[in-house]
Amino acid sequence: MLHIHFLQQWFGLSDPAMKEALHDVSLYCEFAHLDPGASRLPDESTILRFRHLLEQHGLSMQIMAASYGAHSE
């Protein structure tokens, strides 16, 4: 789910758009370590709940900052 969150933030996708992108763009599934042929990919409510969980605990910004900091060294 964290990889899906990264994709969503990097490409500015809404929860419904992220769900559709997982179904349409096999590279997104590969990045998220999901089988693109799987019959059950995360739906928009699952993506929403995960994003809200990160936000409630102040983790979203910390994770993104740590990710960018690690790549700039």
C-alpha cells in the first residue's frame, strides 16, 4: 500500500483514479508488487483508508520527506 501511496502522490491521482490506474497501467502494479492479472486489486476505499491512516498519524509527510532525502544524498 505504501508503494501505491507513493504513486498517488507523485502523479497527483485521486483515490478513484489510482484504482483505475492500477487496472490500466501494469507498470504501476509492478512497482506496487501486485499481480496486474489479479482479480482483486485495492479499491478506492482501501486506498482512501490507508491514506487517511498515514495522515492521521502525521506519517505521510515524514515518509515523503525521508524518501526525497534518501535520494538526494
